[in-house]
Amino acid sequence: MASVQYYDVIIRPVITEKSMSQMSDKRYSFLVHPDATKSQVKEAVEKMFDGVKVAKVNTVNYAGKTKRRGTNVGKTAATKKAVVTLTEDSKEIEIFEGL
């Protein structure tokens, strides 16, 4: 993963009922690069959003699902989700405001 920069680590935010309810506790969910480590996710969040300090990062690996279309069988891509917890004195992440 030497060629992946900090702006390649975070793919998109995860918007679900559970992730929206966790935002009051300063916990945000992101879909991240499958090879990204916790320290790379922490660095990427702190560099991409001004005034944000990360307390901890939890990650979950999801295997690809098997899909069929007629007689052809394939798999969807494997993904990784990161739940980022911010410190109490940290600013909120702006992209989630107003949702």
C-alpha cells in the first residue's frame, strides 16, 4: 500500500440509521480502502477535516457477496468500514451536518 496517499484512504461516508444516531457521540463511519490501516485512517481524517482530532478507530472487513446472473457466478468487491471516534474537544465533521 505504499502508493496510496491519505486522500485515497477514505472512499465515502456511510449514511445509515445507526451511523446517524452515533454522530451525537462524535462517531463517524466511512468506507475506506481495503488495505488501509487504523493509523492511516486516523491520519487521513485529521488531514482532510480541519480542527478534527481522532481518539480511536475501529475497522470491520466485509467479504464480497456471491452474486448470480443466470448461470454465471461472481463476487462483489470486498470492502472495509471504519468507525472513527473523535475527542471531546474536537470539532464536528461538516459533511454530516444538515442530514
